[in-house]
Amino acid sequence: MECSLPSVSGRQVTSEPTPQSSGRGTSACDRCRTVKRRCDRGLPSCSRCEKSGVLCAYPAPVGAGAPLALQSWASAQMNIEGYLDIASDESGIHETYYGLLGCASTRTLAVPQSNISPRVLLGPAITFDFPVPDSDNVPELLFNFCSILPTAAALPNSLSIYVHTEWVRRAISNPCLLHSTLFCASAYLDSRQNSSNSLSRRTTFHHLQAVKIIREQLAQPDFQPTYELVAAILALSYFTMASNEIDSALVHIQGLARILHLSQNEGPDFKYLTAFFNETLICFSVFLDRDITSIVSSSLPDEAALPLLLFHEITPSRLLKRILARSANDAASTSSNPRTGYKKHWPPTSYVMLEIQKLYDFIVQEELPSRAPPEEPAYTQQHQQQHQHRVNTVGSLLPEIPWISAYEDTTMEKATTCCYLSVHVFWGIVNSNSTEFSTRGRKSVYAVSPYYAALETLKETLLKIDPIPWVQCAPELYAWVYFTAAAACNLDRDRMEIMLAAMRYLTGLNGIDLSLMREGWQYFRWLRQARTRALGV
């Protein structure tokens, strides 16, 4: 049976007709004309310039009304300042417009302009034909969008279930959210096809159309933030970040912070969007190793107005406490339900729990100096000596890492190995006598550092595991392993790869309160601070 969806706006989704075919310039680029070679006139760069890795620029079109698509992406990047100067003559509700661009009240970008994708700032001015002649691919893209967040291990009231139901229902009835959703699905397909560095024309089209509609809505005199608008910007920010365009994603998330600041909507649907917003901020904080408030503080006049969840009420040891509580509940119960305990689903857990208990006791002792009165220094020399004594006493007796086979061991056996590896990584982070994670030479460090070897083995093992049985059996342990691995990474891109893999399933374990994410984030921040103190940075 053929599946088809009605047109959202009642008309074919196409751009204005152009003199030339889609995605092609009207004449050869400057470089091809200079060397007198045939040019395929591709946009944003012809094939010859793309292979040579040089700037591809097309001659200025005749007439003032020529589309910006006739310029290269690099040429458009150079025109950002002039574009903002022209737009700065507007006033009134357009302050929100600058909020979307990530601009402060002084009309300056919060991030360097040279690092922002031209698709974000100049999207509405770029003429682009729809790469597919009809909408037959829309159901397939919606299906792929839902597959980004699996529901096999998701809780009933989780954010993943909400995306599969309410989000998709609203997307097929709103052009703005539809284009943003299809962009996410298409970008996800590009990443699976190892083409994230060169987005397909379909992905670029939906991105441009989503940004165009968002700007049109922001320019309305009676502008009011809507569910679809906020959801569309959320999707753009997260998947632009997943495409490694961090600065462009910051433009979206800072603009969204201003929109939520101006919004008076407090309905139940906006509570889910606020949860997604906080989840995205947590991801940014992990990726960039920055505090959450510093990410959006430049775009808000009052940080207290930011719809953030409370983090100061959560201690770094809360995540480990939940792991131990689930294990204790299993010991007192004969239930074999994977959501209530580990008993019949993870036999080696007793050995893992012994190590988790050591980590929990260590963190609880380490939390005491941080609770000292403000007039007293949090970490004195005595505290440092006590810290190192605890590390040498407890952390020196590390468990033996079981040997694993990528072809024979079960998911739970590999998960057990990941827990042991995470224990090794944890003690390597907090040990002030260890310099494993501060050295950049990977080969030399790997040879002399068992902690670095444990981290590399952990990252490789996580790629071989089917996460669904693990998440169904031990969701807290799953989160703990991934946050530990992320805290041990030096590079932003390494933390990004680890957390993006985890977020697909962690989203299904969190409701609007984001309890597991908040606990994991506090644990991550504590580990990063402990690492900084250990290295003396």
C-alpha cells in the first residue's frame, strides 16, 4: 500500500523558478575561466575547485536582484557584516530576530562571525530548488527521524516517546517544524553514509527552508513564540551541533534562550520543549567543557530568567547512589523484571557493585570540602593530602579487567568489562600522581599508561555493544560509563562522539525532570574539576 501525505500548505513545496537548473551557476567560476577549463558550475563549489581545495568564486551577476546562490559559500561568508548592517536598521520586535542570530543588545554576534555557517545567517537569501520532484520521500524521512531515538528501552513518559507521538503529529501539520524535522532526518542519513562533512542537497534545502520560515515568523509585527517555532529551533541547534558546526549551533541555542525568555507560554507542551532545551544545554556543556549558564548568558539580560532546572540540589555521588540502590532493591526482591533489578539479567553485578561502592564512598568524602563555609577555602593543602591518601589506599587495588571477545561474549559480559574499565579510568582521572590524561602523544602514553589504555579499550568496547539490553537492565550504569568516558577525554570531538552515541538512549530514560541527565552532568562536572586539580591546571 502506497503511503502518501497531503501537502501541508496545499501547494507544491518548491522555490521560485530560477533561470538555470537547481544548484548551478549561470556561468563558469573565475578559476575555470582563468585556466580555460570546462566548469560544471556546481554550487557552492564546482568539482575542480572542490578537488583542489581552493576558493570557488563566481562572477557577480548582472542586475541587483540576482539570487545570492550565484555566489560561493565563501563569498557569502564575506558579506555577513554588510547583511547585518542592513538588517540593523530595523527595530521593535526584530530584537527577537537578533536573538535568533545569537546577537547581544549591542548587535554584535556572541560567537565569531567567521565560524558561523552561512546557511544560518544567509539562508533566506539563497535560492534553492527542491532536490526531489515530489514528496514521496517525506514518509521515509519521518520514519528515519523516529529511528534516531529508539523506543525499545524507553520509559512510557520519556522524551523519546514524546518525539514519536506529539512531535511528529505536529510536524506534519506545520511547514516550519516539518522542514526542521526533515532536516534532522536527512542529516542523520548523511552521517550514517559518512558524508557529514558534505551535506546532501536535500539536507541543505530543508535547513535553508526551516531558517527562512523561522525568520519570516520572527519578522511579524504581532510575533508570539509558538510550540512549532521553538521545536524547530531546538531541532536545528541539536543536529547542527551533531554536524560539528558548534558555532552555528550556538547561534540557534542562544537565540532560543531569548525566545524562551520572552515567551509567556507555560503549557504542558512547553514543559517538554523546556526539557529538550535543558538537555541540549547539558550536551553543549559536556562537549565544550563549560558551565551551562556561560553558554547562554551573553544572550540574556537576566540569567535567573533562564528556564534551567535546579542543579545545586544534586550531589555528584547521586548517580552512584542510584546504582547501589537498584542493586540493593534487586537483592531484596525475587523479581526478574529488567526495569526493577539486575538479578537474573546481569550475573557479574556483585563484583561490579563492590567497585561502585568504593567509588561512592570516595566521592562522598571528596564532597565534604566543597561544602565548607564560604569564608573557608574549599580545598586546602590538608584536603589535598587526604585526597591523595584515599586515592593511594583505595585506587591502588584495581580489579582485573576481564578479557573480552568481540564475537563470543554477550552484551552483558561486554558491559561488565566496560564497568571495570570505567573504574580504571576513574582512578586515573582523580590520581594527582598520574599524568596519563595530560600527555598528547597517544602512542607513548599508551605504552606506559594503563589508564589511557583502559580509556581507549573502553571507547572501542562501547562500539561493539548492543545498548538496548544494557539500558533495559542497568540504565544508571549505562549513563555512568558514558559520562566517565566523556570526562576522561581531552578533545571536544571525542566527548562529542561519546555523548552523541549515549544521547540516543539516555533521552528515552528521562522525562521532563531530566533526573538521570542532571545526575550524570553533576558527576561529569565533578570529575572534570577533580581532573583539573589532579593535573594542577
